Amino acid sequence: MRVETSASNVQTVSKQYIDMISPTATILDIAKNTPSMNISVADTSGMQGGNIQSRGLTDSDIGLLLNGAPATSANYLNEDADAENVESVTITPSSSRVEMPITAAAGGVLDETTHTPTDKFGGMVDFSYGTNNMSREFIRLESGEIGHSGVKGYFSFSNTHARSWLGSGINWRKHIDFGMKKTWANGSTNDIFISWNYEDFTIDHKPTAAEFYDLKHNGVNYNKTNTWDPTSDDANRYWKNNIDHWNQLFLSAPQHFVLTKHVSFDLLPYFNLGRGWDGNGATSSRVGGTAGATGYYTSNGTPITDPNTWLTSYYQQYADQKLGVTAKLGVDVDRHNHLTFGYWFEHYTTTYGIPSSYTRTDGSNPSPNTETSQAFTLVDGQLRRVNSYYTNPGYDLHALFIEDVAKYLQDRLVINAGFKYIMTNYWDPYSGVGVSGGSGYSYSGRYGMNLTSPLPHLSISYQFNPHHQIYVNAQGNFRQPSPDALSPNYQGTLPKPQYSISEELGYRYNDDHFIVDLSFFNMNITNRLMSVAVSDTQTSTVNVGNQTTRGVDLMLATHPWHHISPFIGFEYLSARLDSNVPYQNTYLNTKGKQAVGAPHVTTSFGLTYDDGRFFGNFTLKYVGPQSVTLVGDERMPGYITDAISLGYRFKPWRYLKSPTFRLNFSNLTDSRVRSGAYGFGTNNHSTTLMDGTTLAGGNGATYWLVPRFTMTGTISTGF
């Protein structure tokens, strides 16, 4: 924990902690011990991302940034940067700065900062091996300053292999990071960061409560198997028919220009591209039969007749692309006021489909781009590929913002007032080709909308002396529905945008021994957007009415004392639904119920030791019980997570500047517990709707699980 001065709650994870944990750690692993974030991760090998809950909201309500540019969702954050190249992770719950290229920040902002190239030529390398046959290699090369040009850069590569920790499956990941920086004599800087990620991993089934308890108490594995038998009804659980194949490219290029002593200009272009496919064997089915009777054909028009022919459904992301830029001009108006105004543009498209192909005879799913494996049907006498859904949704966003930072009383009083106005145009054209009753059919349509939103920001901080500070902030937040969520939901309407107003009051204290941060917060949300699970790879977005969230955060840490630094975090949260949720032509009885994903109590504890040679870290976190259905008839018990890091730094030897060995352990008791809801439910049991009718049960939540005990050993050195 470090000393902060901004007018908001700030929770920062530093490089010292990052260097102690396993290099397989994702950004979610790095941030999971902070008091305001409850993290769920899919594995401990860094192959997959996970989920974030913050103050009763999810990562869809959090601005996820990498070097100030929008990153992907929490489920793909592991693909943006390797842990060795992350300098810090900063979390600001329920608040954001007006110039940030984000709109959805009711849950706050998570901003990761990557490695700054070194001035001297060199690099680092590490090797890891651990549980689940995990092996990982990483190398980073530093150019140092090239001549006297002020230019320096680095290039890194990592390769990871591991078995799935739950069920059968083998996972691979390859990753590249590249960074370059140019520094000018007048203080101007030019930066660029590029990352590329490629991986194949087994798609885990997200269990219901019943499936989880059957696994925990009876050892019945609901997940993927290592057996392919096309005559078995469980053939669709074969792991080679449930593979996620993905490529991700990320680029950000922050440019800072010092024009005069009192004027500066900042430009931040960014680009994000993801493409790949999920072979969803869980939705596979047999399609063989009498010639022509099933409606399925090969690419050359041959009917499918083998009764053991299986059809694999895919989620194919042809391109998930985000391109944007922010430009801002900063002016020192006088010795008290700094004025910033700027413009933000973002273009986003996510082209995807749900095509089908015939499963290979060995049980593996072919690439959906392989024509000889693709499934076809006849529509009006024409051979058409089976693609139950195809769409190319997107949006264009334009935003103007202005901000004034005023400092008085020897800069002890800081007043920050800002305003952002957002204009967005959405589109969602869709079409599909399917088979029903042995006959092919097709359909198409289009949705669209235009949205605008004013977002005010205000914060005030006052520092009585170097030890005491108080602050208050208030701001508006706006979450626009994802463009692929424009299709009508179970309410029969298009999702409405979510608005929220949040306020925070805080106090800080620090001296030579202690650091304390206490904050009280309140949030009012209108038309809350929530994700409901559709499958192991997809969710649907719905409005769940209004919500009020209140609580308190407390963080306490000490400066190193005899090389020991303890940390304690605590959060109390009260989040309630303020209205009944519309359901078809009536309402669910939800008013006054505890909001989903909002545990009342969260506590975290950390203890670090570092004498320069020996180092270690112990973390413990408790997350209280929480509701996971809208009507409150299904709850997830509280749970505890823990981890230990132990290591030793050897003396430099020849070209080895910092030889180090460390061991990392997680889930020390090997407990089988759930860590959060993958998809929230409406009702697990039968419930009475507001018009007196009964809604059948079976609409419960699906879950993330805490990975089982893991041990990883790593040797590393700089050179």
C-alpha cells in the first residue's frame, strides 16, 4: 500500500508484490487481494481470464485500461500483457477521471501500467514449472538507449503449457510484448506498446449449484472427458471438441507534447483486435439419418446418413475490433487553475456467427473455416451453410470533455470540476440459416439506436498537513449496452442504457509507521444492466431495474518494520434492488432484495517480508455470502482464498545480475468452493410473479470455481 493524495479511493498493487507472485499470474490474480474487488479466475496457469465484482457490480461496469487505453473484458485480460511486464495495477472504485476513454465506470477503474524500457542493454529470463504439468518460459530483451537518441525499447516472448485442472484437456499460450519510448529534452515523450497473444484452451463447463455439490461430495465430474465414443450421449463432453482458439492484438501509443511552459498536448491512439472461435461441444448433437431426411448436407450436397455423425456448434468471432483516439489540450490558465479540454472518438465492431461443422471422426472439432467439414442445408432449393446466427453489430462514439483543476492554500486545497458529453450511434444487423424438422430456413433483421449522456465530475480534497487529508467526490456514470445486446431480451424489449450517480467521502492518514485510508460511498443506479448465462461461452444482457449501493472501505498498512509489512483491507456493502424487475407482461418480486453479487462483508489480509535476500508474502481473503438470483432464492456461501510466496535472491554472478528462486502456493487447503457467479439467474425455485402467476424454477446461477491447490517453482535472473 502506498501513500495516495488524489480525491478518491485508490488501491495500488506495486511491482514489489508482482515480482513475488507466480509469473503465470494474470492482472486479475494481481488485483484479487484488494478490498473492493472480488475476483474469480478460471485457472492458475494464466491461460484464461475471469470475472470481477466491485461494490455489487461486475467488470462490465468497470473501466479496464492498459496504459490509459481501453482493454478487453476481464475474461480476456490475461491476453494483454505478461506479468513480468506489468509495473503496477491501480484501482479506483466507483470513480474515474473525465479524460479517460471510458463510459462504464460505476464500479470504478482498473488501470495497468506496463514496463518502462531500461536505459542500458540487457534483459531478463525466467522458467517456471508447477502443478497440472504447467511449464512456462519467458525472456525479455532490452535495447537500452540507442546512441544518444533518447529512444529505448524492449521485446519479450513467453510460452506456456498446462493441463486443465478440472477434467481433461491441454492448454497452450504464446505471448509477445513490445514497448518503445522516446524522451525529449523539453519533457515531451512518445510511447508505444504492442502485444500479441495466441492460445488454445479447453472450455470449462460452468456448473450449476447441483453440479458443483455433486462434484464436491460425490466426485462426479461434470466437466470435459478424455474419451470419445460417438455412440454415447456424452460424446459432446470430449475435450477436443470443446476448444477455444484465439488471437489477440493490442496497441496503445500515448504521445505527450510540451508545447510551451504552460501548454501541453496529449494524443492517445489505440487499437484492439481479437478473432478466433470456440468449438462448443456442449451443444453438439447427432444429425445422421435417412438420406435427405435430416436436412443436413456436406459442402458438395451429399446428405448426411451416418447415424453417428455429430454436429459441433461454434461461436466464431470473425473480428472483434476497437479503434479509437483521445486528444486533449492542457493549459495553465494562471498559477491556480489548469484547464483541460479534449475529444474522444471510438469505433467498435464485433462480427460473429454461430456456424456448425461436422465433428471429426476422432472427436476433435475442425476449424469452422474448413469447407469440407462445414454443415449445409437446402433453403429454397439452394445449398446454404448452417449458421444459426450471424451479426455485425457496432457503434461510433464521440465525446467532448472539459476539466478545471484549481489549487489553493499552498496546493493543500484541490478542486477538480469536469464534464463529459457522450454521443453514440449503435447498429446490429443480423441473419441466420438453420434446420428445423428436416427442412432449412433463413431469417434476417436489424436493430439500432442513438444515445447521448452528460457525465459531470466533481472532487474536492484538503490536506491539513502532510499527515491528514479529507476528500469528497461525485460523478455521473453511463453504461451503454454492448451492441450485440440490442436484440430483444426475455422482457421483449431492447436493453436500456444504465445511469448511475456515485458519491464518496474519504479520510487519509500517514506517518512514518502507518498508512490509513477510510472511505464511505453511495451509489444510485437506474436501469441496471446484468448478464445472464446462456452457455459456457455466452451471456445475455438484461435490465434489472434500479439499485442503491452504500458501504465503507478501510485499508490499513504499515511501512516496513524489521523488513515486515502487514496490510488489512475491509469492506462493508449494502446493495438493494429498488424496484421489481419486468418479466414479460408482469414483474418479478425483487424490490428490497439484496442485489446479486453483492456480499455484505469482504476482508483481506497480507503480510510481506523482504530483507533484500529472503522474501515472502502471505495473503488471505474472505468474501461473505451473496445472492445469485434476482428473487433471492439462491445464495452462494462465503469462502476463503489464500496464497503464499517464498523466495531467495542470490548474489550476482558473472552475467547473471539477479538470480532468484521462488515458490508460489495457492489454495493451501485444497478447498472446493465457488468464487462467484458466471451468470446470474432469475429464480432457482418456482416463484409467484406480481400478477399471481407462477414462474417455474430451474433458472438458477452458474458459477466460477476456485482452482484447486497449486504449487509453482520459478528461477529467474536479469542479465
